Amino acid sequence: MIPWEEAVARIQTELSPLGTERVPLLDALGRALAETVELPCDLPPFANSAMDGYALRSADVREPPFALPVSGERFAGAAPGAPIAPGTAVRIFTGAPLPPGADTVVKQEETTREGDTVRIHGRPAPGDFVRPAGEDGRRGEIALAPGHELLAPELGRLAALGRSTVQVHLRPRVAILASGDELVAPDEPMREGGVRESNGIALAAAAIEAGAVPVLLGIARDRPGEAERLLATAASCDAVVTCGGASVGERDLLKDALRALGAEERFWRVAIKPGKPFGFYRLPGGRPVFLLPGNPASASVTFELFVRPGLRRLAGLTCHGRPEIDAPLAAAARKPAELALWVRGNLVDGAFVASPHQSSGLTRSLVGQRALAVLPRGAAALDAGTKVRVRLLGGALGPS
């Protein structure tokens, strides 16, 4: 067995980002930028008002009384117009360009309009409520660098720069294959001794969350050649995830299938619980294959730890992309000293509270659990209050 940290590092080292394509902005959501984006101009390109009010020269309001004739109006979208006449004010609205010569805006709430005159309350200072040209970036500056994950704010910034398309890395296509005679698809009649196949849809959803495109291959039955046949249909995919059938039983045939396809084992078994029988292979040509255990919690945890970072690496994104914090355990915990234990649970009032359902075979052990805490190797018991690393999975809490 190898430490889980080493397994993650090996996978990251062996994989590289896929190619690129140019797409419309909305199609780039969640993807990795594959170009350097520079500002084509100052942003904003002109000084403008941050408030509805009156633009003026601060030099004209140094001594009271502060009453100035109104010499014009400026609306958002209009040209800056003629320079402001000394000793006057210009009615201005939010976003409108500042008249040349003006350096201050007095917001409407601090004025009183009396016909064609505006009375200023208080003592304005130069630059008040003015958004200067270039405040949001100067021409030639790098707005976004390659590898940046394009979320809603980044797409908004690209639009603000006049971009309607952007170069991004391809989304990896990942084939997902379940294995086992006992498995019954959700839409098939249940049979005696059968078990509902749930990992396929759960892993496909997790692949989408990771930025990949899932391709469900179905269920490989425990017959020689069956897994090999189904895996051969995934030739157009960039990665393969298998679930079950890779342990040490007589009917665990996935390893035989991979060997028949010429795959090379990079490592098998990781010092974690759940998910110890996780493996990583490379097919001829370099396509990665992730062998996940068949129990739902084991499959979910190993996908989070190893497959998610691998898929994001192929997509040009940073490792797992999840926030992590240190938090105290709400209750004492025991574990095998030689394994790192990944515990499902939630953060409650700043402490990690483990779900009461930790069996690797229970789908309920995953529902509503939005955090994973790792209890490190080398310790068999951890007291309440011990700080552990907690990965936040996102989403609202659900029923446990």
C-alpha cells in the first residue's frame, strides 16, 4: 500500500491537460482558460460618476457659500461633451462620463436644487464619487492567465473586455463501467440476490461536477471477456473509471481485462479507509484508468481523492478545487493506525461532526454529508478537540 498523498501526486505527475478549443463565453463556464487575456484598453476607458449628483471642480467649492449655477447634464452612455465651465456644476448620473475639467461628484443627497442653481452641503474633496479611468485595469495588463478556472465573475470580466469567445481546455470524456453479476440497473425488475447499481449515476454526476463529460458503459458481468469488450468501446474517451471487480475474488476480472488490453499497472492499493483497493492503470497511448471499489462510500471517497483531481488535471484545472480547513473533532474517534481514515460528516459550529453511518456499503452514509475529514495514519485514537484537515464538498446540508 502507498500513502494517499503519494497516490494523488503520482496521478497528477502522469497526467497532462488535454487540447484546447475556442467556445462562446457561456460554454466556458467551469473550464480552464487556455490563453493569456490582456486588457485591450483602460477599464473603464473614461472617468465616470459613481453616483447620481453634480459634477464640479473642487477648486470652485473651497469657500462657502457653496451654490453654483447648473450648466448642463450628463447621462450614462453620452459623450463627455464640452469642458465644464469654471464656477458651475453639471447634473450627472451614475456611469456618465465626467465633463473634462471636473474632478468631483457631489451625490444628490448632499445637495438642494433651487431652479438653475444647486446648493452644496458639506465640503467636497477632489475625487469624491469619481471612478477614474483605468481603475479596473490598464491597457496591456494581464486580466486572466492560462489555467484560471472560468466561473461567473471571470466570464463577466471577459465580457467587460469585449470578448464573446475564449480559448479553453477540452472537457475530458470519462467512461464509467460498473462490474458484477449481482448488479441490477435502476430501471430493471429486481431479482432475488440482486443489488441495485447506483455507482454509475453517482460517479457520472461527480464527473460532471469535476468538469468532465461522463459516458456510461453499463454493467460488465462476471464473465471472461465481458469487461474487456465494454472497455474497448471507450476508445474515444480520455479516461476510464471502473467500479467493483478489482479486488482479489475469483470473479474480480477487471484486472485481467485491463491486462488483455495492454494496460500497465501504476499502483494498486492505497493506505486509506474506505477505499483501500484503489488502483491506477494506463492503457496503451496513455489513457488513465481508475479502478474504484464497488461499495458506494468507497467509490465516492476514492473518486473525490483520486479521480476528481485527475479529471481536473486533464481539464487544465488545479488539483481538487475544494476549500480545506483545519477543524476540531466534535467527538473522539478510533481507527486502524496504519490507515488514513476519511470520515463523512459536516461542520457544525466550527467543529467536524461525523455522520453516525460510516459503513462503506451504505448510500445513506453519503447523503447530506458535505465535508470529509482525514484522520491521519500513525494514530489509533484521536481525542475530541483534535484538529484535523477537513475538505468542504459544497452544497446545502441534507438529511443524514
